[in-house]
Amino acid sequence: MTSIIDSKATHQLNKKRINMLADNLKVLLASTETFSLKSRNFHWNIEGSDFPQYHSFFGDLYSETYGTVDRIAEYIRVLDSYAPGSLTRYNELTIIEDQTKIPRAELMFVESLQDCMKMIALVVGMFDVATAERQQGIANYMAELQDLYAKRAWMIRSILKKERE
Ligand SMILES: [Fe+2]
């Protein structure tokens, strides 16, 4: 009878791939920090006739994404790597571009939608790496983050839609 517990040989963690997963988590951490900071910038500075809804949408987006940062950092520590916690490191690691200007409302949504799609691509790739390394908790969390950004992308697409086709 085959045991459900793998033999030591097959169960050994591939240290190189685990380090790669930790490095990916660092990129995710930096990107999430940048994403949430940008959402807060938009929350503060958005203007237009639908200001109350827009202001609250970006406020929620900021809180929701910022709420994921700590868990990502703790997974990096679980993998025995150190979590970056400085703006300089975030700037080096992020895949989300910083926004130093104040775009018009519509452009804020367009940019945020593009950023959501980048975050989805990142966590989808990381789900596969985590699964291959049997890091089930991390894989689960990547799936949750995919849902979070996909849901936000749907909302933004709906906000941007001018009229029914
Ligand atoms: Fe606020």
C-alpha cells in the first residue's frame, strides 16, 4: 500500500525554488504597497460630479489592498527570508508604477484597472510556483488575491463603461 506521506527523497523542499517563491513574495509585497498607496492618492485627490462614490471606492480599494500586506510579509518570514520594509526597496521591487501626478478621474480608473491586471498576472504565476512547492497556504492566499483584484477590475470596468452596447 502506498503511503500518503511522501518518502523523504520526494518531500525534500527545493531550497532554490523556495527562495524564488520568497523573492516573488517580496515583489508582491512591494507592488501591493505601491498599489495601495496609489489608491490612497486617488482617494484623496479624485474630483468630479460622482465624487462621493469615487472617493469611497478608492478609499475601500486602499484599505482592502493594504489589509493584505502584513500576511504577505509574514509568508516571506515563514519561508525563512526577510521581508523588505523600506520605500527604497519597494521602489526597486515593485511592478506597479508610482504616480506622482494627479490624473483626471477617468484616467485614475484606467490606470487602476491596468494595475489590477498586473497584480492578477503576478499572483496567478505565484499560485503555480507555490503549488509546485507544496506551499498550500500561500497558494490559497494567491487565489484569494486573484479574486480580490478580479472583483475590483470588474467594478472599475463597470464604472468606466459609458453605455450598454
Ligand atoms: Fe479618507
